Amino acid sequence: MVALSDLAAALSVQRRGFSLKSIGLFTWIPFVSADAGVMALISVVLFAFQFWVNNVQTLPSDLFPSSLVASISGLAGTGAGVGAMIFTLSTGWVVDHLGYTPILIASGLLVPLGTLSLFALLQPRQARRLPI
């Protein structure tokens, strides 16, 4: 069994200006800094995605008459659920056979493609005057 005094002596040995104790105290800083930067980037991306999703979910109320909004929203929710099931089921097969790269590329391209399709499908409209 290693005596506590031997452990303390080993921690105080200097190698190139650092003891084992000082290395243990300070080498984690670059890793934490890098992780903090990654977490900040992920937070910004997820904020932007949630902002986009909330705007897309309110489009039916802007584009369709009030009598159709519930039906359109229901169809959109059904399509999103079916799409999520298909993507989840296909992800396992793609990862097993091709790796994670195609899944990450597809995930990264879905939102920009969705935005482009919205811009392509939406037509400018004249504002309607509501009766007062």
C-alpha cells in the first residue's frame, strides 16, 4: 500500500517547471474553454432553429382562412410525425451501413431546404382590409 507521504512526495516532484499537482490543476482549462465555445455555438444554433420553427408553425393562421387553420395545422402535425418516424427508422440503417456523416449532413440541410421551399411556395399577397 502506498503511504500518504509517498504520494505527497510524488506530487511535489518538479518536471520542466511543473509538478504533477500543478499539471492536474491547470491542464483542464483548455478543454473547458473549448467545451464552453462549443456549447455557446450549439445554444445559438438551437435558439435560431426554435425561432424558425415557431414562425413556421404560425404560418397557417397567416395564410389560410380561420375555418381551415385547424385542419391545415393538423395535417402539418401529421406530416411532421410521419416524417419523424421515417427519419428515426432510417437513421439506424444508414448509420450501420454508411456511418453518421450522411445523417448529420441531412440534418443540417433540412432547415435550409425547408426555408427555401417556403420562399418558393409563398406568393406575395395584397393586404386585406378588415371591416371596422
